[in-house]
Amino acid sequence: MNHQTRLGTALWAALFALLTANASNAPQRAKITLTRLDGGTVAANDLNVFSDTSAYPGQSKTLAVSCYLIRHGDDYLLWDAGLPAEMKGKPIDPKAPMDATLTLTLEEQLKKLGVDPAAISYVALSHYHFDHVGQLPRFAHAKLLIGARDWAAITAHPPQAHADPAPLLPWIGGGGQVELAQPDKDVFGDGTVVMLGLPGHTPGHCGLLVRLEKTGPVLLTGDVTHFAENYATDGVPTFNTDRAETLASLDRFKQLAANLHAAVIIQHEPADIAKLPTFPAAAE
């Protein structure tokens, strides 16, 4: 073996050793799981409020209120906080344009999963409406993740219409930690859990992308849309803050879903509950 051959062999051996060492020292990808939690039920007795073009006159629909527990390694993130715990067992008024009730609190469901509510590291909100922030105070120890424009709306004097700051007081004035999505936020810095700025329903409304190893990408809508028919027709509710932003957000969401080949979960659509494993099972 001549000198050049020996030198080449030594270089290849050194390179192989370096690559092997880097591979063995590379951080292991955190295990990600996604579990649906029941945040309550909404009786939309006047479904037409979900269309500013009067698409649903005289129609009604029962809507789910879905929240989600995401495990990322040793961290737990709660996506949305459902209806207020005080609504547990409340009878539905069939004459009200819209009413709601709750069967189990999030805390009760977490305990069924063997998860201490105190172990929740993050509470991330799609937006500030009452059916998404109701049980927030129970998680006042957690870091709050919220769209920057929603935070501005909820902390304004006075707050924006339909923005009740009461459930957020532990963070507004109580010293709780807050991080803002402006407009997107890669929560763990590895692309597995990303808040997506989808304004229009509220100024800082967000959806959530969760990349699961076995299931693949999952897109949670927040309230960029409310039910399947609404999604198919790009329907805009009468109470959204900005029509043009809503339509742009729907366009972005649908393009993301197509490009990522993602499973779309409409959080208020009862039929979409079956797209994920039944509680207490988790998608992986």
C-alpha cells in the first residue's frame, strides 16, 4: 500500500468515525402524542349566525367543543380550554339561539389519563372566545401561548367585543408567563407543534399543526371554520372580526392541508371526533 492509498484510507476512516459519532450524539426526536378532550357541547339553534350570506335559515346543529392534549417528550401542552367548568350538567335551553353544556371538566379527563393538571407546561389558545378559554384559570401555572393580536384585543381598554378578559387574569395581571404568536409560533423549536396565524374569526386567531410520527401531519382548525358544510363553502360567520382575513386564512389553511397531506380536524364538527382515537387513546 503506497503512501497516498494509506492517507486516503486514514481520511475515510476518520470521516466514518466522525459521522458515526455525530449520529450517536444526535438528540433523539421527542415522542409526540395527540389526545382529544371533550370541552363541552354547543346547541346552535340558529345556525344562520354562522353565515354572513344567510346560508342556513331555519337550521340548527349540535356542535362539539374539542380541546387537545399534546405530549411532546416530557412536556404537556393543552390546546384550548373549553367551556367554563360551572356549565357542567347545565340543561340546554332549546329556545335560546345558542346554548352550551359540559359533561366532564378538563381536569377530570386529565386525571383519567393519569396526567396531573399541574404537569401542563403550556396552554395554547386558538382565540379568546368563551368556549375556548372557559377552564383556563385551572392552569394558571402554565405558560400561555396566544396570538399577538388577540392578546392586544383582550388587554385593550375596553376589550374588543366578545373578548372576556376574566379567564386570562392570571396572565394579564397575575404575573403568569405569556408568549405571543406573531403570527406563527414553533412551540418547541423542532417543527412538530406550530401555531398558525389564521386571523379573521378574531384578530389574532390561530390554528395548530401537529406532526405525528405514525399518523402524519394533523391540522386543528380552531375556529377558522366551524363545521363541514361551512368549510366546504368558505362560509364566514356573522360575528367574525374581518371577512377578508377570514377568507385569506381559509385559503392558507386549505393550501397547507393539501401540500402537507394533513388530516384536517374541524374542532366544532362532531363527525371529525372519529378522525382521532377515542378517549383515552392517543394518536401517535
